[in-house]
Amino acid sequence: MEPQLHTVMASDIRRSFGYRLARLASMWRREIDCDLREFGLTDATWRPIYHLHFSSTPMRQTDLARSLSLEAPSLVRLLDVLEKRGYVRRDADDEDRRSKLVSITAEGRKVAALVTRVADSVAVRLTADVSEQNLQDCRDILDCIENAAQSNRDEPPAPSSADGARPASC
């Protein structure tokens, strides 16, 4: 049985939007990575610390791997390194003994503070020529797209209109 494919024609700006967004995210991370190299941190080491720093509770390893777009075995090796450096700790999950909970240590919080300062510096540098209103407008657009992406994951697909477009939610 052949899968049914719906042809959707996007405008040039919509077609390039996701690509440019992904490219910008990569460039932004590379800027942070470059600034953190002098402190012996790489993209692989600073991102989990930064992520855990903003989590109010310990995270399951599987959830951390998913949020960092890493395969579980890769994260395990990385956490081994971070744990040896004293930045994170792993404990058994009382709700599920098969799972490990990852939390940031006091030493890890010091590193996270450094990462935050560098990330803030990069943000200021890269957005220096952008007005506060433009940044707010962009953030609103990104929120709208993030909400659409999240709802697409959580709900069955909504019926498309005749032109293949999904109903607007923003």
C-alpha cells in the first residue's frame, strides 16, 4: 500500500526559514563554544551543564539526552567525564530503578555561571544592532512556532485546508 503524500508548496521565505533558523542556532552555539574553549569547555561539555543549571529538579538521563539531541550511549560517556570532573552526579531514580537522575553539583553550578556569562556576552554581541522591539517580535514568532511544533507532537494532525496549510494558531 502506497503512503498518501500531500503536496504542499511553501513560499520561498517559508521554505528557507527552518534552514536559516537551524543554521543560526548552530552558528550561535559555535560562538559560545569558541569563547568557552579558553576555559577547557567544549560544546559537548558545556551544553549539559547549562541545561541542568536551568532545571529545577534532577533530570532523567533519557530526558537530558533527548533535550540535547544526543543518543543515550553518547550521553553516558559524556556524563562519565562530567562526573569525574565533579560537575554532575547521577543517582538512581526512586520511581524507576532502571533510570538515572542527573543533577548539577556546586562545582557544576560554578561552571554553569561561567557558561551563562559567556552565553549572555555572545547574545549581546550578536544582537547589538537589533532593537528591543525586534527582539521581542522575534521571540513572539519563535514562541508561536515552538507551540505549533509541540502541539504537532502532542495531537493528531489537524485537517489541512485546500491549499495544504494547517489552521493558524498564532
